[in-house]
Amino acid sequence: MIRVLGICGSPVKNSNAELILKDALKAIEQDDVQTDFFGVQGKSIKDCIQCNWCMGEQSKEDFCAVRDDLQELYPKVVKADALLVSSPVYLARMSGHLASVLDRLRCVHYGKHWTGGMKHKVGAAIAVSWYRNSGIETTLTSIHWAFLTYQMVIGVPGSLSTFGGAGLTSLAGTGAFDVKDKHQVLKDEYGLNTARATARSMLALAKIIKAGKRA
Ligand SMILES: Cc1cc2nc3c(=O)[nH]c(=O)nc-3n(C[C@H](O)[C@H](O)[C@H](O)COP(=O)(O)O)c2cc1C
């Protein structure tokens, strides 16, 4: 069984980042794949304050001294073989909400109990932007930096899009929009395909790594 956890970093309800992520998770539905979802929307998520409690006091069940909605995320992350992380583009990088989540996962890698807990999980990134050329790739790589720091292995889609899933939320990325359609990403078939391909590549890597660990 491969466990895939989707993490969405948009604070918007029914966001484009969530829709493209859920579509990509659907694309890898198989008998031996279990998917789960965590979104920042409506959640109370504080920043990491570098209190270093996790480094000195952490136990198997108690990951982090900061008490908020991330307490429900930690066990999901520990169980996951792969993380598919989706963000809106904010100033050409991931959202601050998502950055807080990824910062807080420090306790699953550098914590007293969970030392190296992120190592060799597969990570893959999806981003949605308003404009075609205004930071989508830098956003994808900003997520990759977190994966690299946690010694994760990165899944990318190949020729469709070098760094990950890339969806547009204005009409063809021009900035023009239909005021009645808040879910424009669902009309960006090419973008949806880049995210599906990202998820498939992530899953293939996760299977290889799991089989390698078993061997
Ligand atoms: C603070 C902020 C910064 C943004 N910066 C960019 C940007 O640099 N480039 C861009 O194309 N869109 C930018 N946008 C637009 C969002 O990326 C875009 O609306 C996205 O589709 C929102 O996705 P969501 O529906 O998943 O929240 C920004 C939006 C906000 C709120």
C-alpha cells in the first residue's frame, strides 16, 4: 500500500489549488494507493517559533509544543510515503500558509523522536497562478527547497512541465476572467494534465522506494 497525502496551501474555500490537487489525487486512484487530504483553509495554523521543544522534549505521539490544527497533520505525514503539495502563487513563491506548514514539519525531521522522519519520502509540487508567466516555476521550486531540506526525493512530470503541476486561473493566463467562474483551473486542461503527470511520477517513485526499502 502506498499512502499519498495531499496538502493544499490556499486559504480560499474550494480553491483552485485544492481542485487541481484533488483532480491529481483522483488520477492516481488504484487498489494499492490510499490518498488523504489536508488543507489550510479554515484551520488555525501558527508559525514555527523555533522554541526547539521538538529537539529536546518530543515523544512519539507528541510532535510539537505549538497547539493548533497541525497536531492532526503530523501523524498523517509520518504515515505518508509521498506528499503532493499544492499552492497558489503568492509573489512568485508558495503561500505563507503553506510555508508555515512546511516549516512546522521540521519537528518530523529534526525532532528528538522523529529524527530523519521525512527522509526518502517522495515530494511533488503543484502551483496555480493568475498569470502564465508570473512565478509559477519559482513557486514550484520554493516547495522543492523544503523537500530537499528534508532529504526527500522529488517527483516531476517530465516533458509537459519541468518542475511540477502548473495550473492557470485566469483565461489562458492572460489576466482576463469570467467573473462568474472562480474555478478557472478546471478549464485549463493542459495545467490539469501537468498535475496528473506529476502525481503519477510521484507515485512511481514512491513504489520504487518502498520496494527498495523492503528489499
Ligand atoms: C498575496 C497574493 C499574491 C499573489 N501573487 C501572484 C503572483 O506573483 N503571480 C500570479 O500569477 N498570481 C498571483 N496571485 C494570484 C493567485 O496566485 C491566483 O489568484 C491563484 O489562482 C489563487 O489560487 P486559489 O484559488 O487556489 O487560492 C497572488 C494572490 C495573492 C492573494
